[in-house]
Amino acid sequence: MNSELLEEVLSCPSLPSLPAVALRVIELTSDRNVSLELLAETIQNDQGLAAKVLRTVNSSFYGLRTRCSTINKALVMLGLSPVKSLALGFSLVSSLTDEHDNTFDYVAYWRRGLFTGVAARCIAESARMRFADEAFLGGLLQDVGQMAMYRALGKRYLDIMARTAGDHRRLARLELTELEVQHADLGAMLAQRWKLPDELVMPVKYHERPTAAPAGCVQLVQAVGLGNYAHDALTDEEPAHSMRRLYGKAQEWFGISATDMSAILRRIAEATKEMSALFRLDTGRHADPDEIVRLANQKLIEVSRETAEDEPIGEALDALLLDSHQVDPLTGALTRAEFDATVRRAFQLSRSSGERMSILNVALDGFRALTEQSAPERADEVLVGTVALLKKHFEPMGGAVCRVGTEIFAVVFLGTALKAVERSADEFRGEFGRLASAWAGPAEQEASRPAGARAPGLACAVGIASLESVARHGPMNPAELVMAAARAVQESRAAGCRDVRIAPLRGAAA
């Protein structure tokens, strides 16, 4: 971390600061035995803030059957957490917004913050988690470090933002490359300076990489992280990739099905529009969520077939890959060289931080026979289609899809449970099997096949090696993990490609 630049930013006199009433609310609510009467009096002393809080708690977003006319009544009916979050939220908005500043894109900033906050709250409620209000404020607050860097560095930071072309995940990589400081870390320091509780500091610090969050707050951070995916799905011009990540992570992290997530997405869109008006924030155009879901599902396979160099891969590996453009020109998968580099970096991070790491190998059985008996474009269709399926099933889980040989593919995972990888591998095999007969060649090719030649049949062998149970294994290096995955896929092929094989790693207990 660049300590000199960090000091430059944190000592900037124009850094955002919270109003006195917000600081007093933080002070009071840090006491578990806080007097609700004293808290209500503190908020009501700021008549503008009290009016905003009351308008919001009486909105359809909170769904109260009886109207609240005082802050005291709101505290009784809703409890401490929502009223505290709204008071801090409105204070935060007022301290960060500058109506006279035309150089910073406040619309995009607040669109991301408000969509994420509302989405995080809706997701937490759906998953029946107790931290719904903290998730809302965590989403709203997540990019405060971005504002701090802009206030301190001015045009230098705006130039870095301009290079991202609106891709927020690329911003984190560029910050690290150009400044050696990321807005998430700096924002967490600012939140600590404001004496915010850990349940608000942690989403700020880890919203770019939820799986790295400490165990005690990982679900809260994941709700905010999933809220970011919901923001992307509802605001991207081409939402298919974002929708795929959203559905994949919703299922993996909270067990929320695609059907339920679609319903939640509609609620997020409606609620964000309402909250934009209540917070008096310009968050730009609000798209129709039903149309977004329809278009995204329609384009899911089509888009996954495209060669997309800048396509996000998942939080943990996305950070490791930085600005890699080493992709296979035919399929859009990462190259063998990029696979080797990704495995080395992921292995190092897994060993140092305890992140789960797995490698999944896929080998196409019967592909060489197909190439000998079919037109070249038929073989290309198989390769492109296979990568499309790999991306569909594994990228939502954070997997980096690579082509490591002519008909051999690998997917590298960091921060994904082995059980989830294995389950998705079975689903991939099932869908591959349904498509393999069509890829093998149309019926009209039978006439041109040499006499006595057997019709080519396609199958896929799948093997997995994982470092999930690191503590039980002896010393290992990246090459051993790669070899373990290779042995597993060979075993699957030798067994007729009938199942997914999991490699027993050297040193593991029998």
C-alpha cells in the first residue's frame, strides 16, 4: 500500500465529514442500552432529517400498516436499526453531494450506491437475515473511498475513472496498479474515523471481494456484493452477463433460486425508484425489470459464446487476472499461459489467506474422430459451444474458464466451495450430453462418411482437484494441484466419462 498517497488522501481538508447529528446518533447507538427517547430527541432536533426519516418509514418500502407521526413511534414500530440506518443514510447523502460540482459523476455514484443498498436489504430480508438495515447502509456507503480519492486527488483520479469505461470492477484493479491504494480500503479507514460500527465498516472494506470477509460478517458483505450484481443487472445496457453472475451467486451464497431472484429483482427496481425520490437523488433512467429478465435469459447462451476480453470472471479471480487480454481467439477462453499464471497467483493467495481453491478439468472424448470425419467448422462449433457451456455453468461461481489444449479445458476457482463446484460439474455434464449428438454432425453427413467408418460420438470427461481441506494435506505446489486435476480427468475418461472424478491429493488421509 502506498503510505504517502494514503496520507495525502486522509489529510485532505475537503474529505467528506458527517454532520453533528449523525455523529451523535453513532455515539448513542454504540451503547446497547441506548435510551430510545434520547435518540428520538436527537433526530427530531434536526427537523429536516426527522421529516426525511418519517417520510421514508411511511413509504411502501417499509410496509407499515399504521402511519408513524413521530420518530419515537417509528422506533417503537420498526425498532432501532432501521431508524438509525435512515438517519445515517440521509446524513451521508447530504455530506457527499455537491450540487455545484459538475466534474464528478454523482448520478452514477448514487445510482450504484442506492441500487446496491436497496438490493442488499431486499436480499437480506428474503434470506431472513437479521442485518437487512445494515446491508442497506453498507451498500449506500460502500464507495465512500472513491469520493475521498476524488476530493483529494482531483483530475488524477478522474483520469483513472475515465479509463474504466464505467466498469467498476476494473476501477479497483486500476487503482491498485496506478495508486497502490484501493477505494475499498481507504473508505474503510474513513468509516473507522467516523467511528462507525464494524457491521458498516466491513461491507465498505470487502464489497469488491465478499468471500475474503471475516467469518463473522461474511453474509452481510455477501448481501452487499450481491446487491452490486443486482445494480449491474438493472443498469447495464447488455445485462446478460450481470444476470448470470447475480443468479449464480444468489444460489451459491443464499440458496435463492433464479425464479425467486427474478421476483426480488422486480422489487429492487420498484423500491429503488421510490427511494430515489425520497432521498432526492438523481439515479438516472430506471429500466423495466421484467424486460431485463426476459432479454437477459434470451441472450445468455448467445453472449457466453462471444469472445469477450473484458468479461468479468468473479471477485477473487477477477482481482488476480488484472488486465489480462490473453484469450483464445476462437472460443474466448483464457489461454494456457494465462491458466498457468492464474493457478500460481490463486495458489499463493489460497495458502496465505485460506481461500478455497479448485481446478476442474474437462476433456472431450471423441473429438479427434469428429475432426477427421467432419468439416472443420463442425469442430469449431463443438469447441465454441463447449466454452459457452463452461462459462454458463462456472463463471457465475467465480470460475476462470481456460483452454489448455486442443480439446482440453480447465476452470480455476478461488473462494468457491468444492461441493458447489462438484454440483455444477454434474449439471454441466448433463447439458453437454444433451447437446453432444447435435454437435457430432447432422444426418446429411452420413452419406459422405467413408464406408465402415463409425459415426463420431462426443462425451466429456470431468475431473476436479481441490485445496479445500488444506489442513489435512502435506506440502503441495501449484504443479501438483494441476497434475492431480489431470489425473482425475484421465480416470473419468478411463471409466467411460460416466461421472465426475475428485482427485485424492497426496498426503491426504485415506
